[in-house]
Amino acid sequence: MSTYLETAITAAIAGGKEIMSVYNSSFEVEHKEDDSPLTQADKNANAVINTFLTETPIPIISEENKQTDYAERKDWTQCWIVDPLDGTKEFIKRNGEFTVNIALVEAGSPVVGVIYVPVFKTLYFTNETGTQAFKAELETEHESVAEIMNLATPLQPQRPNGIVKIVGSRSHLNDDTRAFIAEVEAEQEVEIVSKGSSLKFCLVAEGNAHIYPRYAPTMEWDTAAGQAICQAVGVSVLNAKTQAPMKYNKEHLLNDYFIVQYGG
């Protein structure tokens, strides 16, 4: 398992290098059938991440791969779930708030999670058993995994102390989310913290926010790595309808709405 964690970290950083090579150039924006944006950075990062993950015996679900039929996927006991560039809208805006997400899922639950922020060379990751999570500020993109471990500090979420910090997206804020925020405001003082991509999970995991309500569509690759990191430090990621932890490698890869929260 520790080998898989090392593979995921190495793959995420390599994907980040590919993203930055496009980020620092003039690039074109395509649109998929669902009108979501796609750039060469998405494609290049996916290609290089696949070169690492295909060296393992574990199958891959990636946003940019052709999806395997559920008739085959349903028998998988493990899988990688990858978003090679989460926050393409933020990438296009050039605000730095985009990430590489890689998760190792076992029996529908994310265990290992790696989130890399290429612009800031910041790495969030679990340990190999999904029982701790860490943050490392890299000096370069060339540190070994052993050097990264030496740079890492444990993540520590925080309970609200007077003000509840609710994290919202720069690109998504709808009526359901506003209604959720209003319910909290009726009981406690609220501060809204805006952030793009899977960094919203990281804000809660590292104690810079307390709640992340998501009442807008997401896919499994948007959330698996963030959920692994949050769960490793005691932050819940619950389906808003069932109040059960979010599950992965479902027949339909679209998530239900969910709430990320520490301190209940």
C-alpha cells in the first residue's frame, strides 16, 4: 500500500508539471458535450498520470479516460479515481485554485487521497492507511517522496469557536446553498470562505473552514481524494439525503449532494 501512496504522489506532481507547462503559455479552450471546459492541460496531465497508475494492477476511473462499463466495474474491489485537472474554470481564470486529484478506493470507500496544487507546489495527502493526513509545501517539483514526508505537517481541523466558516465555490453558489447558509446563520454567526476546486475539502481538513455544503453537481473524481483526506482527520463527507458517507465506483458516477463538516 505504501508503494501505491508513493505512486499517487509521484503521479500527481508529474501531472502538475504538465499543467504548469500549459498554464504558462497561450492555450485554447474546448468544450465537452456537457459544455464543461477542456484544455490541453487536462489531456497532458491525464496522459502522464496514467503512465504511473497503469504500472499498478489497479484499474483507473479518470475524468479524461473512456469509462469502463459498469458490468465490468462492479466487480472491482479497488480502483484509482482521478481528476487530472480539477477546477478547469479556475485554471482558465488563472487564479491558481486548481488541483490534481488522485484517490485509491477500496470497496467503494476512498482510503488514500492525494491533492496537488501546482501553482503553489502544495501537496495534501493521507498516509497509506487513510488514518492521518498531511500538508507539504514543496520547494521544487523534484523532491523525493522521502523528502516530501520530512516537509509534511499533520492536518488538524478545528471546531467552530464563535464564528462558523462555511466554504463556497467561486464558480458555484445556488439557491440551495444559500438556503443552507441561511439556516446556519439563524443560529450562529457565519463567515463565507470562497475557494475553487477540491481545495474546499482541504480548507476544512486543515482547520481554515468548518463546513462545505455542496448542493450542485459533482462527479466522483471531483470528490474522492478530498473525501479520503477529510476522513483521515475526522471530517465527515456525508450524502445530504442519506447522511451516510459518500460511495464510489457507482453505476452512475454523478454524486448526490453532500456536506463536509467537522465538529457536527
